[in-house]
Amino acid sequence: MAQGLFRVGFTLAEIKNILARAKEQLLAGKTIMEWEEGDVRSRKEQAMPIKDVLAECQDALQYLDPATYGRVITRTVPDYSGGG
């Protein structure tokens, strides 16, 4: 479950950029993220697993733009019907 780590201090554009990079790494099967800024290229291990990055991005996108990405559901609705 997402913890809301990207809700504060990140813009939609930044979150979309993080999401795009995480998806690239996931599709490439990498566990090390590569970052490139101009002529400087660096590699480092993920700060968090890619699945957690994806969940945090989804949470932040829903929080910042619920009209586009759906609202964050924060309540539990019990089902006492016994149907399973």
C-alpha cells in the first residue's frame, strides 16, 4: 500500500517522469537505475523497489489529479453478506 511519499513537493510532471523511468527499468529487467543529466551519467541501486515506485506514483497522481487518474480510496467498506 502506498504511503503518500510523492504527494508533497512533487509536480505532476516530475511524478510522470519518475513513473516513465520506473517503467523503463521494469521493462528492461534492471535492478539498477541509470540517470543521465547532460554529460554526466550515474548509476545507483534503487532507493525503493520498482513496484513501490509505481504504487507511489499512482497514489500521487490520483491525489494531485483525481479527475484524470481517479480518486484515492481511503476507507474500507465491510461486507457482512457472507458471500466471500
